Amino acid sequence: MIARTKIAVGLAASLGVGAVALSAALAPAHALPAPADAMVPAAQAAAATPPTFAATLVRAYPTFDARQAVAVDKKYFYVVDNRKITKHDRATGAPVLQFVSDDDGPIIHMDSAAVVGDKLYVAHSNYDESPMESSIEVFDTRTMRHVDTHSFGIYRGSLTWLDRHDGAWWAGFANYDEVPDGETEPYGGTYNTQVVKLDDHFQVVEAWNIPKAILDRFKPMSNSGGSWGPDGRLWLTGHDLGEAYVMTLPDAGAELRWVATVDLPGVEGQGIAWDRSGGQPTLWAIKRSTSQAMSFTAPYRSIADPRTPVWQVFGPGHFQE
């Protein structure tokens, strides 16, 4: 794999009781040379660690199959297992409908899901069989019937999440350092995990890497969840840890910018979903060991995008040789 240079991230954070405030100064572009001490060295910026915040649990719902992910709309939430999806009433938590695929059917490993309009779009793969195959499976949220499919075939890895944002589809293709039973090689290699932007026909428009420091936290597994927040940032989760990584697209290069980490108490990784149905935005996740669906308020308004300069423009007499 080609070695990558980290994009500068991070900013000093000021923590207070009950709230966290973060401020960042935007550096103006310089057509003329700037003083040397006005620019933060790229190596110093790259070494900085993004600030950490904490989400607050709003409600935990008991379920019997919340093992992969949760999706949500205004009235219902949908918990995902490998071959099952159960629709629950948000007001009472009661199960309403359930889709179940036969053990010998074509649906093998459903993962994260997202509600878009009146459809539930679910990331699906043949994990952990080789070669990796992926597809998008679509369900009617009213009836929970399977209504459509899109196959990627053998592709960039295992499709683990899908979301709709800014007129495009976004997806995570996971690769793993884990060696499956009966195999001798890692299942794709965690560092090969990618986030991709897709058009309306699910054709790739762009692709980005996840910072190596985050992938190291995922190992030996990979990126399990992704959802665009009300802050216009992409929130990512791994397979095991109870934390979300808040990302923005880079100003240049092929690596996402890590701007903050948000602790999710009680969560054990897996798929997440922002509730964008109106009212106060909440972030949904699962606790697979107890099969719970959980909703949180997250301090997304307290997170700022650090704008650390990583380049300069010089005029005559100041050119570097």
C-alpha cells in the first residue's frame, strides 16, 4: 500500500464543567510572504490530537436482534442483524414488523442501514467469505418487504455502511487485518479501507482514506458505521470501541480530516445513524452484548473545524531552493 502523509489535524481544546468550547482561527491566504512564526509547521500540526467530547444517553431500547446496526426515521427505528431487520415503534419501543431471510438465501451479512425517504437502504456483504462481494439491499419501510438491490460484485472490500448526503450516496468499504477461519492471509488489510462518494447510479465519483491513527484503533477489524451529521460532517465508527470519529473532507489530498472524537457511553462499535427527521438531532447506536438500541445527544455544535495552514506562497526574493 502506498505510504500516506497525514493531513494536519487538531487544535487545543478548552474544557469546562458541563460544556466544551472549541475555537479556531482561520488563517487568511497570503499572496506575499508571511512571517515564519505565523505558520504552524506541518509536522507539529500533524502530531496534534483532535479533541474529545462526550455524548449523553437519551434512551436505551431493549431489542432481540440489535447486533449490527440501527437506522431511524420520525416514528420508527430499525435494528439490523445479519439476516434480520426488526422495525420498532419509537414511542413504545415495541417491535412492529420483521424481515427475515432464509439461512440459505442470498442475504448473508447485513450491516449498517439508513432511511432515505420511504426506503431503508442496507449495506450487505458476504463477510467473511472470499473473494469479498458487496451489494445494497433496499426495503420498503412501511411493509418491510425487500424491493430492490444493487450489486457491486467483487469490489473495494466489504460494504459496511451507506448514507445519503448533499445530493450523493456515501459508503464505506471495509478491509480487515483479521484472518478468517481456514485462511492464511488477512481479510483485505485494514489500511485498505475506503470511504467513497457515489452518484445516483452508485458509480464511484471520489474516494478517500481514513487516517492511519483511526484505522489503528479499528484493528484487527475495520470501519463499521458512517452517518452524516447535522453539522455537515461525516461521523465514523469501528467494530468495537464506543466512540465516533468526526471527519471532514480534506482541502487537498486523499485522506479525510479527523477533527474530533465523541465518546458514546455503553456503545460497542458497529453501525450508527443520525436522526434527521426533524426536531433535535440525535445519534443512534447499538450495544450488541445486551441487544439494545440507544439514542444520544452529541455536542456537534461545540466542534469546530481547525484550519491549520500547511502551505505558503512566496514572492520574489523569498523562493525556496
